[in-house]
Amino acid sequence: MKDWQKIAADMTVLLKEVRTGAPDAMKGFSALAAGALKPGVLDTKTKELIAMAISVTVRCDPCIAFHAKAARAAGASREEIMETVATAIYMGAGPAYMYAAQAVEAFDQFGETPAAE
């Protein structure tokens, strides 16, 4: 098992290096995050659940740690997390299926005779 609290703590230290080394870019990133998570039509909890699903599908351990902590702080329940990860599992497999069909199509097209120019 992974120690998710340690992952978050360790990454916080590492990310500080990036923040101090590239302060302008990181200020922009922080503004982007704040704007994306600001409550609007969707509340912050829903947005954190979306971020958790994306974290699962892109397989980002630190992202999972940070968004699990933030989802809990935003009031998410374990049941909501379970539905979120179920959707992430579906979307992780579904897009692979769609891209598999496109990969076959691309392969087939490279076997076709080129059109006369």
C-alpha cells in the first residue's frame, strides 16, 4: 500500500523547488487552479471529484493524493469517491477502445494506394 499522506507531503517539498525556480509560471498555474476550482455552476466538491477521476485515468499518484485530500476537505463522501473512480475506470477503458479503432483505421489507411496528385 502507498502512504498517500507522505506522497502529498514529499511532493509539496519537491514542488516548492519548482515554485521558487519558475515563480512566474507557477503563479500562473496557481491562478489557473484557483479559477478552475472556484465554485460556480459546479461546486468545489464536484470539481475535486472530476479532478480525482482525471488523476486516476492519467495515473498520477501525487495528483490522486492532493485531490483525495481536497475532495475530503470539500466534503466528499467515500460513496462519492467510489462512484467517481468507477467512472474513471470506465473512461480509462472506453477511450482506449475508441483509440484502438482509430489505430486500426490509421494502419489500414497507410496500406492504401496513395491518391494521384
